Amino acid sequence: MSDDSPLALITGGGSGIGAAVARQLLDAGHRVAVTGRGEPRLHAFAEELGNPDGLLTFVGNAAEYGDIGAAVDGTLKEFGRLDTVVANAGFATHDTVAGGDPAGWTEMVLTNVLGPALLIRASIDALKETRGRIVLIGSVAGFIHGPGNIYGATKWAVTGLAENARREVTEFGVGVTLVAPGRVETPFWDGYGSLPPGHLLTADQIADSVVWAVRQPEGVDINTVVVRPIGQPV
């Protein structure tokens, strides 16, 4: 892997969609940095890949600007550039505004909404230099209203953030892509208790879309990609 290989930083990159994106980008010749809250999970992920030279891991909270800034700075110090950031960290409390437990809402809103904004702020100067790309992992729930769905409200915010950010950073030569998955078989559903019925996409299938957007020719800006499994009506 050469010193001028492109570099991607992925939040929540130790499992699920983030890990799948990391694997595919490494296979495509990119260098990759991933963040996550749990050191054991990040260590296991790196071990699974054989601890490649092109992989960095950073323990940190996606909703803490100091943690995200440290990951960006550490990546630049080690690799000297930053071409892509993927705001993937997020989770759902799987409850509703009228009947849910508010105890988990603050962390969900901060991770899902503030986290992507902090990643953009921390990385934009480096992305200007490479004319890079911001990828935000949204959700079909950010386009379709669900009864009392607070998680969906956070993803509506991500949908808005993607376009708001694009309008600001396009003049710097930086692209913005929102990838909005439908139902995907990932640890996202652990808190729900079971997988939803019907066909589910795999994390690798969503990663295909992310990598496709990242590898577009210079000057091409893919803005919104909604990916549902066949059979998901909404």
C-alpha cells in the first residue's frame, strides 16, 4: 500500500455497516481509520483482519468533539491525509415518544445527530485539501414517518444535515453523500430483541453503495442513495 493511497475515517467502524465499509475499502487499496467506544471490539476487528498496516483504530465517543478531533488528528499524523469520512456511528432505543423511556433518548440524539455534525467540523479542513467526500449513514426512517419513531426523527435530521452540509462544502470541492438503508441485518437490532420479519439486506450490500459513492470520478457528487431490500414496502 503506497503512501499516497486514499484514507477513510469511519465512526462506529468496529461492527455492522462500518466494519463492512472498512473491509471493502481496505480491499480496494484504501487506508482506513475506525473509531468505536469499545476497545475490545476494535481490537477483535483488527485481529480478524490480520492487523494490516493500513488500519488504525481509535477508542472514542462519536458525540464528543474531543474524541473525534483526536481521531482526525491521529489519522493525519500517521497517514498525512484524509480523503473520506463516514459518519456511521448510531443506534436506536426502539421505543416511541408516547410510550418510551426517555432515559435513552439523549444519548441517541447526540450520537445520531450531533455526531455526524462534529465529524464534519473536525475533518473539513483536511477534506478541503484532498477535495474529499463526506458520507453520512442515514436511514429510510429519515424519509418515511413512523408512529412515534424518535430514532426516525434523528435520521430525518441526518437527511437534512446532508443537504445543508452539501450546500456549504461543495464550493470547497468536497462531496457529500447520504446513504439511507432500509432493513439491514446488523447489531442495530440487538436492542429490539429480534430481527424484523421479511428479507433483510446485509451490511456488505450497504457497504457496496458507500464504496461506489466514494470511488466516483473526480467532479462527480452522488448526493442521496436510498437502499431497500426487495419486499420492504415502506
